[in-house]
Amino acid sequence: MPKGQLVRDSTLAQLSDRYGITDRLVATPSAFYTTRAQQNTKGSMFESWVAAFYYSLFVGEEGPTRDAVA
């Protein structure tokens, strides 16, 4: 799959739904369902999840590792 298709909001939104990431959305009650249905919101949540996972590989509870800083 080409990079352009992989990083589209529609693709990221599908991945976000598949992994249940949108179930963790916190929003005001009046905006909850509208916000949860938006593709760019779902895509952004998936990107944030991937970034947090990647970051967690290099940072433990004690802070950044020596390898991550270098």
C-alpha cells in the first residue's frame, strides 16, 4: 500500500475503529457523538496512539533512556 493511501484520514479512521481507540474519546456530552464520527478526529487519535506507543519504547518510568537522548 503506498504511503499516500496509508496516511489518509479515512485509512487511519478505519484503524482507529478496528483497535477501539475512539472508545476512549473524552468530549462534552453535546459534541461527543459528532466528534466521535468525524474521520479527522479518528485519524488524529490513531496518530496520537502510535506516537505514544513509539515514545513508550524509549521512555520508561524513570524518564528518557540514555539511548533515546543520544
